[in-house]
Amino acid sequence: MQELIARADKVARLLKHRGETIAAALLALPGASAYFLGGAVVYTQVARRALLNLPDISALGMRASTQPYALLLAQTARQRFAAAWAVAESGATGPAGNRYGDPAGHSCIAVAGSTERAITLETGSGDRLGNMHAFTAAALDLLLDVLAAEAGATA
């Protein structure tokens, strides 16, 4: 957990310095209200409709656990929260794969903001807790990379 908090601290410092906000799970740090607007666990079709006002996946022309889907979730969360940034993840935590044929340990993570980026992570593991940790670390690293790249471009 301390490793994740260290990552989150780096992201939080950059967001505070930039005066920007995010919709993501970065609440473990004091002062989160300066940059955190809210978050959602969009685990089901019902949650996707209720929290993000997105239609059935089949109507979207895509499937879950893909980079385009994770990016759509991040873009929609960013818009609905009126945030500068949003992070989204879609995958198969384990111990088994998902109904789309992705193995346990498969995750697509996206960041949406003034820069957008999506990645796919394959841990090759069915360890649910280990995968949750790996997915969270990858999401924080991706967000940090995007923020740092923008900071470097504007410095």
C-alpha cells in the first residue's frame, strides 16, 4: 500500500501545482479535496448507465476490456465531473478471465485530459489482489507519465 501512496503523492503534487482536478481514486492522501472531485466503480451495465449515462455496450460498437472502451469511460467521467483529468480501467482481475475471452490479469487503462493515452497490461496472473495492486500502480504510473510529459512540454 505504501508503494501506491508514494505514486499517488507524486500525482497529487503535480495536480495541486497545476491547479487541476481529477475524477479518480486518489483519496489516501491528506488534502485530496484540492484536486479530487469524485469517482465511480462502473462494474456493470446498470452502473454504466446510472453513473456515466452510457448506453448498452453493444450500442457503443465496442466491447469492455479494450483500450477504446477504457478511454471512453475516462472521457465520459472527465466530462460528467467537469474535471481536468480522469482515469479509467477495464479488465479481468481474476481469478478467472472475463466473458470476452480476456485472461485474468488483463487490464486496459486510460487517462483522459488535455492529453489522452491508453495502455494494456497483462500480468499473466490469476491473483485477484495482486492484479488489483498491479492495475492501480499502472494507472497511477500512466497518469504520472502523462502529467510529467505535459509539464516537460510547458517548462
